[in-house]
Amino acid sequence: MTPSNFESLERTFHEPKRLAILSALAAGTEGLSFQDLKSDCRLTDGNLNRHLKVLQESAIISQKKTIRNERISTQIRLTARGRKAFIQYLESLEAVLKEAQGAIDTSTASKSTLPLGRKARA
Amino acid sequence: MTPSNFESLERTFHEPKRLAILSALAAGTEGLSFQDLKSDCRLTDGNLNRHLKVLQESAIISQKKTIRNERISTQIRLTARGRKAFIQYLESLEAVLKEAQGAIDTSTASKSTLPLGRKARA
């Protein structure tokens, strides 16, 4: 058991909706418009704004207003710092996942009745 | 983008300390004493009790008091239902992780400067 793996999970990113936002933004280098991000992550205006505020305060994202088709559009990007931190978070998450899966596998293998296709061949 | 992956993350398990508790309990079939679990997960009595209360209310764990060396000891186990739900959570987490890693990989591959050992051979 290595609790440090679990403790290293960056709290800002761990919230499922923020994970969705970060993943959507990480996919491109151009960022996404507020409307596209809202639609991709199935969020309301208020919810997305609330998450973006937290992410901007931590300098994870940047927001830029532009004029598109005579309307103001907000473009949201992952900052270089944000991308780096998100990659580190994903590495921690992978370590935590592997540890938990390892725990499940160990206890499953030690049982006399083995589920999930591990039965002896007939 | 498939928001359903992110939405499927079971909130009860997602909290990092609960993830640590569940992973510790999942490793064996005999469960752990309160003291061992507390020590494994680096929690205070109050914190561990608070998490166990939530997990017991959801029938994820069971607690049983036993006498050991003339002292009352509490043994904590993952229930069958808890184990199944935890495995499902880990499957969702793996899907979310892969999606996020895929997003990072895609954007990295599309950049002109490729970090992380992806440079063209000299």
C-alpha cells in the first residue's frame, strides 16, 4: 500500500466534470469556444463558468474573447502550465488505477472460485 | 468526446482517500482492522470513521466488532456488492483515463516539436 499515490492526485482535476473539460481542451492546440465546450461536456452556462473560474485562477486555462460573425465568442485554451499539470495528474491517476486493479487481481487469484474467465479448461 | 464516460464515475469511490480505503480493503478477502486501515491510508480516527460511515450506508463495506487480546477490535470488509461496484468504478476510471491520454497523445502528435522521445531518428 502506497498512500502517496492517492495523495498525489491533484484535486483541481479530479472532479469528473473538470476531467471532461480538461480532456476536451487537451485534444487540440487551438482551444474550444465556450459553446462547443459546453456542448461537449454537457454542462449548463453556470456550471461551465464555475469550473472555468477555478481553472483560470490556477492558470490551467486561459480565456480570450474574439469577434466571430459579428458576435462575441469566448475561446478557451489549456495553458502550457495547465497541459503539463494535467499530464502529471494523468500519470498519478494511472498509478492509482494500477494499484487498485492489482489489489482486485490479487484477491481474485487467491479465491477458490475464480470468476472472469479464469476457470480451468474443461 | 464521450461525456458518458466521465458521468459514469461513481462519486462515492472517486474521492482520493476513499480510493485508498477501497484499494486497501480490496487486496484481501479477510478485511482489515480499523487500526491497520487507518495506518495504511494515513488517516485520523475521525477521518476514517467519516469515510466508513458513508461507505457503510451504501452497503459498500461491513464492520464487525471482535475481541482480540481482550480488547475490542473492529474488522472492516468490502461486501460482495461493494467489490462488484468498485470493479465497475475502476473500469469507468480506466475508460476516462484512456480517453484523456488519447486526447493528450493526439494533440502532441500534431505539434511540430515532439517531446517525450518521439523525435525523428538522427
